[in-house]
Amino acid sequence: MNQIQAIAEQHPLLVLILLIWTIAWKGVALWMAARRKDQTWFFWLLIVNTLGIVEIVYIYIFAKKKPEV
């Protein structure tokens, strides 16, 4: 944990960029999941923080599939 803190203290701009990156992808993915009424994805996207990786996968792979009625 001390290494992460040291990196954050040495590179605050990097931390800010990663924060903005994550919030942007999370916001888009949560919005899409909510509009599609995809409760399972919404829950996991809200809970899991992965620097946008899960959100990007959802947006470009799963959200493009048509929901089953």
C-alpha cells in the first residue's frame, strides 16, 4: 500500500487522469445498463472498480446485443 501511496504522491496528475477516465466510462455504462433495465450488469458495474475495463466490455460487447423479451 505504501508503494501505491508513493506513486500517487509523486504523480497526482496521473491519479486525476485515471479518476476521470474511470468515472466517464462508469457513467456511460451505468446509464446504458439502466436504460436497458439490465439490473445484474448495473449492480456489477456499480460495485466493481476496474479502471473502466468492465465498463468498456459492457458498452462495446454486451450492450450491443438486443435484449431478449
